[in-house]
Amino acid sequence: MTRVVDRLQPGRTVFSVEFFPPRNDDEEQILWKAVRELEPLDPAYVSVTYGAGGSSRDRTIRTVGRIAQETTMLPMAHLTGVDHSKDELRHVVGSLASEGIQNVLAIRGDPPGDPMGEWIPHPDGILYADELVRLIRSWGDFSVGVAAFPHMHPRSTDIETETDHLVNKIRAGSDFAVAQLFLQPEYFLRLRDRLAARDCHAPLLPGVMPITTPKVLSKFQHLAGVPVPTEVSNVLDPLVEDPKAFRAAGIELSTKLCERLISEGVPGLHFYSLNRAKATREVVDNLGLAEGVLQPA
Ligand SMILES: Cc1cc2nc3c(=O)[nH]c(=O)nc-3n(C[C@H](O)[C@H](O)[C@H](O)COP(=O)(O)OP(=O)(O)OC[C@H]3O[C@@H](n4cnc5c(N)ncnc54)[C@H](O)[C@@H]3O)c2cc1C
């Protein structure tokens, strides 16, 4: 099995890319244009998200399957437990296996519609992501990753307990964790320190979304659950009426964030591509990441 962690090279920083499953033919074409443009850069792996409540079940399976069969890239499927019984989860995992998928990001997920709405587990389903990790590992020869939150998960009230839960789901059988978005590297580095203090050294990959438009920036706020930091808004707010200048400054900020993370020895950078290649390519090119960047000794 080729595991995502096997693609992380000691002493080097590589990169990976996240896509979402297309909802129609137009989106399918857009996605595949991005896939083809990113493929020559040889990302360590690419992942495809899973819609809340299984809304994208078949599209996620089809997309990762197609990536496995028609490209040279290593695909990873996201899977969430929302509104799924364990039998349904097992069925999805079986379908992934028959598409040749061996890497899965195990996520509990949010209630469809309102992410902060009451979480009601399926009566025959899972309660937290650690259970999903154990189930996937018990159902076959899979490598499993989990989600991590530098700014703390919006449902958590205490960062230390949340870190204990993260360690728990890593020790349930995960090989690595992928972090939610952040713009201040300190939050990511503190999370890494808290894991190390608990003797948990599984690779932690920062999530990066290159900033290209005000809309992307507001998506950051929505996903990270925190306001845009002043040092970023001071640069970008004056440029909102000038799309070209905004984009150039956003790419520069994103590149600088990645440079700092590389200097801190992260094994990989996980780019949220929004199914477009251009911005990810620019940052990857700026950093020389296609070849893998040497980390400081
Ligand atoms: C990298 C990444 C990829 C994502 N991909 C998707 C996707 O494809 N589709 C999608 O719908 N959503 C996705 N999400 C969003 C995700 O569904 C939400 O953030 C969700 O609320 C949390 O899922 P989780 O797996 O982290 O949950 P969990 O790890 O189960 O945590 C949920 C909450 O419960 C707490 N907790 C965990 N374990 C325990 C325990 N044993 N006892 C008590 N409390 C506990 C945690 O601290 C946290 O507050 C992604 C998020 C990230 C960071």
C-alpha cells in the first residue's frame, strides 16, 4: 500500500492538494482542468472532500477512483460519519477499496445545513472521529488521517482537553493529521508543541488556502472560525477595489506564511485549491515546492 505518510520525506517539505467533488458537468470540467495542471508538479497526494450527511458520497467515490485510475497522483478520500450507520460507513469504505483507495481522512463531520447545529449521532453510527478511525482500520488495510484545529474546534471550550481528544484519535490508529486553516503560524506551531508535549509525533500538515480575492478571505473566516488577523487585513483591506493588487498581495502573504512553516520544518503543506490550479501553482512555484524544499538542519 502507498500511504500518504510514505510520501512525506525526512528533511524535506512536500505539498498536497485538496479538491471537492464536482456537482455537475461544468464543475467536473473545471476540476479536471485543475487536476491536469497540478499533476506535473507531482503533489505528495491529493484529497477529495465528502459532503455533509453523505450528500457527495457517490461523487467523492467516483472522483477519487478516477484520480487513482487516470492520473499518476495518490488520492485520499475524506469520509464523515454524519447521518451514516456503521453499515453504511462500511459500505462506503468497501466502495473506496474497490476503487483502489487506501488512504482515508476520518472525520466526524457537522450537521448538514447548520455546522453549529445540534450534533445528533445516527443511532447506529459514530459519536466522535476516533471511533471512525478504529472502524476504518478494522475494515481493511487503510492508512488513516484525522483533522486538527490550530484555533480550537468551534465546539470545544478548552484547548488542552481538545488536544487530548486529538491525541486520542491519532492513537486510535491515525498516521497523520491535517490542520484547519490559520493565517498566524503561531497557532499551528503551538498545536504542534502541545502534541509533542504529549509525546505525540505523528506528522501534522498545515492547511493553506492561497488568498486571491475578498471572497476567499471570507471563506477563511468561515472555515477557521476566527476573524482575519489585523496584520493581514491591514495589507488587504485597502486593496479590495483593486482585484489585481489584492491578488498579488494575497499570494505574497500566503507565500510568506508557507516560508515560515517550511523554516519550522513542517513535512508538508496541504493546499485547499477550491478546484482551481492557478493560485496553488503560483505559491508552489514561489517556494520551489514541486521538487520538495529542504528543511533547515
Ligand atoms: C483537514 C480537514 C478536512 C475536513 N474535511 C471535511 C469533509 O470532507 N467533509 C465535511 O463535511 N467536513 C470536513 N471538515 C470539517 C469537519 O467535519 C468539522 O470540523 C467537524 O466539526 C469536526 O470533525 P472532527 O473529525 O474533527 O470531529 P471530532 O474529532 O470527533 O471532534 C468534534 C468535537 O468533539 C470533541 N471530541 C473529540 N473526541 C471526543 C471524545 N472522545 N470525547 C469528547 N469530546 C470529543 C472535539 O474536541 C471537538 O470539539 C474538515 C475539517 C478539516 C480540518
